[in-house]
Amino acid sequence: MVTSEFAVTGMTCGHCEKSVREEVSKVAGVENVEVSVQSGRLVVNSATPVSETDVIAAVDEAGYQAVLA
């Protein structure tokens, strides 16, 4: 299992978490997504490494900003 961690800014509520989770889940290879509005943390689990650029783009699509933690 490969784990990647990102810092997400702009989230304020549970709906924000849901939006990020839904978009990141669409990235090829992603098996599990954990996101917390309290910590601003996004953890992505996959069997093989996923594109960090694709994950950041998915967060952007949801309306937030992410950087590799």
C-alpha cells in the first residue's frame, strides 16, 4: 500500500470534505481517501503510486488548494 499525504486549504465544513473525497476518489489507482477539515489533511492510499499532480488537480476541481505534505 502506498500512502501520500497532502495539506488542503479552503475547507470549512463536512460538505467540503465530501467534495474533496469524491473528486480525489476519481483519480486512477486511488483506493482510499481520508480527509479532515479540522486538520486540513488529505491522505490517499493506493496499491501503486498515484500522480501527485492528478490528486492536486482533483482537489482544485473540488474548489480547494492542496500541496504535498
